Amino acid sequence: MIKVTIDNILVEVEDGTTILQAARKIGGKVVPPAMCYYSKLKGTGGKCRTCLVRVSHSSAKDPRPMPKLVASCSTPVQDGMVVENLTSPEVIDARKGIVEFLLLNHPLDCPVCDQAGECDLQDLSFEFGMAETGSDEVRREFPMTDIGDRIKLHMNRCILCYRCVYVADQLTDKRLHGVLYRGDVSEIGTFIQNAVTNDFSGNVIDVCPVGALTDKTFRFKSRVWFLKPVNAHRECTRCSGKVTAWMFGKEIYRITGRKDEFGELEAFICNECRFEKKDPADWVIEGPRQISRQSVISANHYEKIKKQSIIKPIEGEMEPQEF
């Protein structure tokens, strides 16, 4: 086992573990944000640069710092490595610059975007975004297109994380979409407007960190914080059949894959489960989905508290609530 320190917290991990994976083992705010990395997709990472961290000690054998900030999603840890994430002002400044860069061409669509309330870029902008930008260039614009009868592509919102491309490469027999052109004119699209119709194409919606790929069957139906997410399952021959059903009353508005604490799918689901099974009778409802209390989706979704928070004024600390 290798010992690595991240934001003054020591953790032991296996050899070959990246800094980001080691931080996820600790959890909490120590984990750098990641807009392109996806642990279940091979080859992802190193594109968005939001997970940059500072390595102040390379290893126990070589205590010298690394000369530049490194991408935590692709940098393996070394024994004795010391990493600074939120404890480094240099990292914070760099992350603010990266967020500004990601927002250069991103429109202010949050009031009308179906991804609002569960958008990684929205959360990142809230924490590291700046009130004003240093750019006065005109944003690039693309027409909205359909890349299938159930998927709408808003290229204006895309940050070119490549996640949807890796999903198509690794989950389907034949990829029909990809990144076209180069440089600042790069865009996600299909050749001569082919339709993406394979059995697992809907997973591109779940892996997209922004609102570039949206579900046409859910489009403009409701805000996510008005819905109640519940765990549900069914017998399916194509996938695990384990999903999150988003309900309003007794009606299912949409079906998504179950996501973990880092916003990644626990298992990919098929299009039949996602788009065609909207009748509650098709599902076995297991119970409410556990949603982070920091998420706007959890607003007004009350849970039974095991222990109230306790303030200790003399010690200057507080014991958190337990749910």
C-alpha cells in the first residue's frame, strides 16, 4: 500500500491509483471536481483541466515539488506524495480560470435548461465562477439538432468533455457520432445527420455533465427539484433494470440510471427501460432515492434524522446531523 497526503489528510491506496481516485477514497471537499473523467469509461480524463492540483512533494524518495499543476485524474500517486487541492491558492486561481474558460462559449441557459439543478458546470460556477469575464468575444452558436428520435443536442452548451463519445465507443457496436473539425470550431455531431439509435444510446444523456444532451421525452416537462426520485427495478434482458424513477405524484416523468456520490452511473441502462417504461406498474418501487443535502433536488424532501446537530461553544466545534 502507498501512503499519500491530500489537503493534510493521510490515506493509504494501492499502487497505480491516481490522485483523484485517492481523493475520492477520502471523500468530501477534498475531492477535486472532474468534468471529463469517468471511472467506468476507459481513456477519459485530462481534457477539462478542472481537477488540477499542486504536488508539493513528489514522493518520499524525491521530495521536490512538481514544477506545474497536474491533472489529478491521470497522475498516479507515489509513496510519500503530498498533494494540495483546496489548501493551495494557486490551485484555486487556476480553477477559477478554467471555469471562466469553460463558460466562454456556454450560454446563460440555466433558466430554460433541463439540466438545471443537477448540472456539474452550474455547481462549479457557483463555487469558482467570477462575476465578470475578461472576454468580450462573441460566443459561438450552433443550431439545435436531433441525434435520434429521443435525444436533443444543444451544441452551444457543450464543453467537449468527450464522455458521450467514449460511451458510444465502449457500450455500442458502432459509434455514429463524434467530435468534428478542430480547434475552436470543434463540435459534437453525426456524419450527414445520422440518427443515434442503438440500445444504449440514452446513456449519453446521463454522462453529459452539462445540458448539451437532453431527453426529448422529458424536455420542458418539469424542474428536477419538483420531482421525487425513487429507486426502482424491473426484470430486463438488456441491462440490470435498476434505475432512478423521477415521479410527480403517481406519474413517472423520466427514468435515469442510478448515480453515486460523484455523479457517475452505478450501471448503464438500456433505452427500453429509459424511454419506454413510464408506467409505474412496470416497476417495483423500492423507496426514496438518497440525495445529497447540498443538492437543490433535496429541497423539501425531508428525511428522518437519527441525531440532531450539537453545538459545543466552549470547544468551538459542532457535531453534524446524522440521517
